[in-house]
Amino acid sequence: MEKKKFYITTPIYYPSDKLHIGHTYCTVATDTLARYHRLRGEDVMFLTGTDEHGQKIETKAKEAGVTPKEFVDNIVEGPRGVKDLWKLMNISNDRFIRTTDDYHVESVQKIFKKMYDKGDIYKGTYKGKYCTPCESFWTESQLVDGKCPDCGREVQDAEEEAYFFRLSKYADRIRDLLENTDFLQPRSRVHEMVKNFLDPGLEDLCVSRTSFSWGIPVDFDPKHVVYVWVDALSNYITALGYDNDRYHDYDKGWWPGVNIVGKEIVRFHSIIWPAMLMSLGEPVPKHVFGHGWLLLDGGKMSKSKGNVVDPYILAEKFGVDALRFFLMRTFPFGSDGNFSNELLIQTINTDLANDLGNLVSRTTAMVGKYFGGALPAGCRTCAEPQPFDQELRTLAEGLRSVYEEDMETFAPHKALDEVFKVIQRANKYIDENAPWALAKDMEANGKRLAHVLYNLLEATRICGILLTPFMPESCEKLFAQIGAPAESRTWDAAAEWGVLPETAAVTKGENLFPRLDMDKALEELEAAEAEAKKATLPAVEVEPQLTEKVDFDTFCKSDFRAVKVKACEAVKKSEKLLRFTLDDGTGVDRQILSGIHKWYEPEDLVGKTLIAIVNLPPRKMMGLESNGMLISAVHTEHGEECLHLIMVDDSIPAGAKLC
């Protein structure tokens, strides 16, 4: 009989910088679900990759002095890049797509043309708001306090010739899909989409750009590049071979599949993506699941804010499986979760060292001590069974069915709860039976002791099978220690009691998860993070002082002008510098660098009107040219010297002479 096919995808990640623990969370969750379906004997296709086009990539590459392709190649293929991270985290993806791959480019051009030929794409003029970090178009009504509703950053006015997709045409079908099916999960996301996007009226979507060139050209109108989200969303089918000759799997049963995404991009996946597929006459995904964010100090992790956690450091310090387990165990998959190093260490100590590790270590040690590493034949049964024998067995025998229900409904954290109920019951079973007391009289109690230890090994075996999608390498070690052969590790074997051979060779081996000293671990982690941060700083170049001095004569000659902040961002490899792109009234953007990042986040300054001295000679800071100086005031708060930029009324025009 042909195996059931299962297709699952992560979002394709935007390689504007190295990935962080939030991206790792999504990918580990998707990998866990893929491994679960393989455990069930299904034919799984697991896709991940990178979304490599767009204005933000083009801008960052220009700043770095490289081509956009060179920029993304370094982040994707370079040392400690995306592919290295997924290899480290033991991600079992079957395919990795890059939107710069030739076959994908070919497919996207054909997809765009199909929708155009159908009349679902038409040419017009785009006039509205655009968020460059999110690569998102917005109407005035969709903005929140005048800012991007997704990331909260300033948006820019945009007006250019563009092609539009008739998204409004599919509004009723999208509403029906959301409200009357289980397409979008968790269910709480449905209300958000309907209330925020469908109820106000679904507008047609701008699907091409002409103001930059780093993207897939519209082949019949090459001055246009395909909107990055149309490009990115298409990957889920182009990677299967839709409209290209690289692969030939689209019509072989994998599609439609399951798209796992972060909640911030649910709009694109639950509204735009199914509408594109409807236009193409193709099936929509079985499910889109929008998981929550990992929060740091109460806020969303963001590469632009710099408040990110490096998964490399955590995996190298605590082990890959411990990190994988923590991510799946601690945070309900559909909700936000607060990340902390303390919580990670606490979870390792409580669940892995105290519960699972202790069960495996004590059981295998006792088999070795009392029976020389192999239980006697006949230990599977007991002449006088005790009530708690059946309690443990019943709980273990029923584990697979409740675990299956949780995994099928995208609740891996709940599945782990069920597994650990059995592990905790097994540890209690040790105390109830006190094997060390039974061992004092082996002649009288030897058979009972062997039965108790067999029950513990068997409960451990069943839990090990169901933990395998979460911690594959550690479970291999677990099976080796309890002597479980391959046929006893299958999905079917997880529902049966008594599968482990009675005389299996048991070895204690190393502790799977040694207990951590909290204070020592935190100290070592802090040192590792500091060292990693230091390694990213330039070896020779010294950052300028925060304050700059000019003599009185120079001050008298200074040309003070009002300047409006068009863009602002942190300078790479600098803790202090912000790079400002300013409108000084000349019609040519002015770049000034200022060391005030300690007091301001760059996104909070966009749109503000500041004062700058514009007639100072240019100078280099961190390899970038600064043309002028922004004026700030110094004052003391709580004994610490602080800098505040001098801001003026926004009604003052850019370039106005102030002194």
C-alpha cells in the first residue's frame, strides 16, 4: 500500500542578518512535526529556505559594499549562516529553496503571467504607504498611529507605476475559507484576519515595484520586479516543481500541505496566498498555522532592535537536544512566550536532568548492579502483581493515543505534557517499590525486583519513542542504554506493552542530561555571549567619542539647519552609532552618523525634525562617511550623563537656516 504523503514547510527566512532564536523556534517546531509524521510511517516532504529579494536586501548590500547576491550568499551559505544553523540544530528538511534559484525565478514569472492573462493582474499607479523592513504595502486606514501595524516602524510615502492583483475579487471566498473551515489555526487568528482586513474591505494588492531592481523581473515588462511577497509565497509550490523542470512532485500527492509561520506574517499566508492559488486554479493549503513570538524582556525579538538571542551559543553550551526540547516544552505553540536563560536552565534541570535523566540513570544502574546488565527471562510477568504495576502500565499503554491527538492538532507542548506524566509516574513507581530494599533479599524478592525493573525499562522505551521527534540524538542514546532493538522503537510498538526483550542488554552509560549549576551556567553563558559580541567588532577601527567639540571660531561659522529624518538605522558592528539619512532641503540626501544609540531606537527618530551643522568637513566613522553633526544637549539623570537630540517643530521646512 502506498504511504500517506505529508508536506510541511517553514516560512522562508529573510537573510538581512543572521537568524536568531525565534527563527530557530519555528524551524525546530516544524522539524518536530515532520519527524512525528515520519515516525508514523508517512512519506514526508519538509521544506525550508530563504527569501532573498526586496528593497531591504538591496539597501543592506549597498551599505556593505557588495552585490545583493554576495550579501545573501554570505548569510545563507557562509560560516555560521542559515544552512550551518539548521545543520547544527539537526533539522531534517528534505529541500532547501532560495528565491534566487533559477528554477524558482522561472516559475514565479510564469505564475505572474498566468494571473495577468486571467485578468487578475492589471497595471495602475500605486500611491500609499510602504514599510521597507516588512516589505509591506498599507493604506492610511490600516496604519496604527501612523505606523506599520506589523512592526510599529515608520512608513514611507510611495508613488510609482505598478501592477495590481485583484485581491478584492476573492474576498468572499477568503472569508468563507477562514470562517467555515479549519484552514487557519489556531482559531484565534481567524478573528484577527476577518476583523482587521476583511471587514474593512479587502483592497487590490500592489504586486510589482519599479523603484528598485533586486527582484524577479516581470518578463513581459522588465522595468517592473515582482512584489517580494508574491515571489516568496510561491516557493511552497515551486519547490515541488510547479511550472519548472527542476522537480516533479507537485502532482504526486504532497500538495496541498501545511504552512507553519509566525503570527506576524499570517495575513500574507491566510489572505494573499490562498487568493493567489484561487487565481491559479490550484488547491489552497490544508492548514496555515500561525505560532506566537518568543519575547525577550516583554518585547518581540528583532534583528533591527538588536535584542536577539544567538541559538549557536545556547546549542553549543547546553546541547542541541536540550535546546530543541526547551523550545517545544516551554512555550504553548500558538501563543507568545517569554524567553530567558534562567528558564532554559531550569527546564533542563527539572525535566531533563531530574525527571527523564534520573529515570534512565537509576533504572539502568539498578539493572547493572542487581542483575549484571540483563534481566532474567520471565521478568515480563509477576506472580503477585501490585496495583501500581497496572497503574504505570495503563498510563504508558494509553500514552500514544493522547500524544497523537496533540501532535495532529499542532500542540507539541501538550504532547510533551502527556509523555512527562508517564515519566513522572515511573519515577514515583521506583519510590513505591523501593528496589534497593527488595535487593536485600534476592532469593525472596528477586523475581519481583526483576519485574519492577522491566516495567521501568518498558515505560522508558515507550516514552523514548514519542520523544524521538523532539530529541532524536538523545533518544538514540536512551535506546542504546536500555537495549531496545530497532523493531521496538516503531510507532506501532509505542502502543504496545511488553515489546522490549526480557533479557535485553542494559548499560548505564553517561548521564543523558547532567544537572546544571544555575549561577555557574549563567556566568559562563554571559562570558560566551560577550566573546561572541566582541568577535563581531572590527579588529582595528576605534569608535568615535559620543561628544564632539568645536572651538569658538568654528562655532561662529557653523551653518545650523533644520533637517528631517528620512531613515535611521544602527551601524553594523557598532554599539553606539546610528546612521541618519536626512533631508536638508538641497534635494540630495545627507548622511550623518551620531553616537546616540544608547538613548534612542532608530525607528523612533524617523520623521523627526532635528538640527544639524551642515558645513563641517566630512569624516569617516566605522568606515562610513559622516557629513555634518547633529546637535544634542547633555544633562544628568540619576547620576548618569545623558544625551538628547535637539528636536524642532515639524512645521519648520527642511533646510531652514536656524542660526
